[in-house]
Amino acid sequence: MKKFLIIFLALLTLSGCAPREEKASETIFCMDTVMDIQIWGQDAQTALKQVKTLLQELEATWSANDGKSFLAALNRGEVKPNAEQQALLDRAEELSRYTGGAFDPKLLSLMQLWGFASEIYHVPDEAEIKKVMKDGRWDLGALIKGYAAERIVQLLEPLKVSRAVMNLGGNVQTYGNKPDGTAWRVAIQNPNGGDPVGMVSVEGSEAVVTSGNYQRYFIGDDGKRYHHILDPQTGAPADNELSSVTVLCADGAKADALSTALFVMGLEKGSAFWRQNPGFEVVFVTQTGEVYATEGVNLSHCEFEVLSRED
Ligand code: AMP
Ligand code: MG
């Protein structure tokens, strides 16, 4: 009896000391998109506050369209990057080389020419495209949300956060494991609306990033849809069989740059690129609704064709 009492008291003391876990969540508008953040941990509210501050700082630094940002000043030739800023610019150039130029972080003038910045849309002719094509003004729109997710993970690591999940406008980032040991399940949006295409399961910290022709677009006078992912070779929206590409990768900025680049490459070149390069997995969705998933993806709730390394 005495022994039981001691064990009971010991358990009571332990549970009394166990830190209480709280959940903090918020939906904010930042970087031109809606962001949903959920954090669990001992001091989740403080962590959430820090995450929001970081997102706002990154937006103020890297927005291509806010004239007051560091990037806008850099594009005007008024400032020099500090070491941290230079590291991100170098990384963007490196990802551009890695993807054979399909990811191009210097397409701002083209994006403005098509009217994606002002939302006063215009279908330019070849001469107009040629004129601005190589003027080299930075636009990190295809990478910055993934980079932000990566920085958030670094910020959470020393804090008493047990797990977190956030959707930064199509960039989902998970952090930590669920207490019941089950995987995070991330829905892949249906490019045509309605139920998700399927669900991918991921464990621990992973970026799940989608680029699609349905995210930002306009319909021209010719009835054609012109979307916001440009093929750097033509200066026009990438025109292939895809409607979305989802990339799964531990590295957020790389996942983001790759989702854009693989969209530009199309299904055939994109899957060949995956076969040649380790470290990430992909789900391609075509305009006719077929789904292709590389062999490392844990995809459920949909029918799909598996792409294997040996094909
Ligand atoms: P994402 O939604 O990540 O695919 O990024 C699309 C955004 O990146 C666009 O809104 C542009 O600001 C920019 N962008 C468009 N085409 C490209 C490209 N081929 N490479 C890099 N950035 C691009
Ligand atoms: Mg991207």
C-alpha cells in the first residue's frame, strides 16, 4: 500500500510539473496573400507574435512592388545588400542555374509589362517583351514564401514549440510531430475548384509548395487565360499541359523555387529533372485532371500514376 502511495504521489508531482501546452493560431494578410498559422507549445502566443514580426520584416525587405522596400531600392540601384540579403540573392541565382534558368528571379519588368503588379492587365507583343526581357530587375515572388517558411522553422527551433503548421498562400510548412504519432496531411488544391485532388502525408518539418495556373491570372480579349508563371525563354506565361505542380522538400526556399521551375518545364522535362536530382518529390496535375506523383510521395484519396526513378 505504502509503495502504491509513493508511486501515486510521484505521478501527481510529475503531472503537476508538466508544462501546459497551448495553441495559438491566426490568419493574417501578408506578402499579398492570406496566411494561416497554427502553433502548439508552452508559449505558443509569444512564438506566434515573433512569427508575425518576422513575416512583416521579410515583406518590408523583399516586396518587389512596394517602392519603400529594400528590393525596390536595390532595383533602382540606390542600396547595397548586407551579408544576409546578399546570401539570399546568391541563393536565388544558384537556384536559377540549378533549374537551367526555368526559375528566374529577375523577371520583375516582364511581370509589370503583363500587368500582374498593377492588375491593369495587358497582352504584350514580341517587341515589347524583347525590350524588357533582360533588364534584370529582381522579383523573388517565386521563392520568398518558401524562404519565409524556412526562417520560421529556424525561429521556432529554440522556442518551446512542440509543433506548428502554416499555410503561407499555397506554401504549407509543417514543424515537429503530432503527439499521436500520425503524419501531417496536406490537401492538394483542385485547380478547377471543388474537392482537393488528394492528400499528401508528411512527417516532421517539411515544405509542401504548390504553383498553379489558377492562382493568379486574367482572361485576355482573345478569351485565353494568362497566368502569372512566366517562361523566361518566351517572356509569356508557361504554356504546357500542367495546371499545378506541388513540391515536397525539407528546404522551403528550394521547394518554392522548384514548384515554379517545374511548372515552367512541363511534365516531361520536369519529371526528367526530378530523375536527375535527388532531395525532393513532386505531384504534377495536368489541365485534363491526370495526376502524376514521384515514387517518394505518400499520396492518398486520389488515383494517380507513379513516376519512378528508372523510367
Ligand atoms: P510561385 O507562385 O511560387 O510559382 O511564384 C510565382 C511568382 O514568381 C510570380 O507572381 C512572379 O512574381 C514570379 N515569377 C513568375 N515566373 C517566374 C519564373 N519563371 N521564375 C521565377 N519567378 C517567377
Ligand atoms: Mg514558387
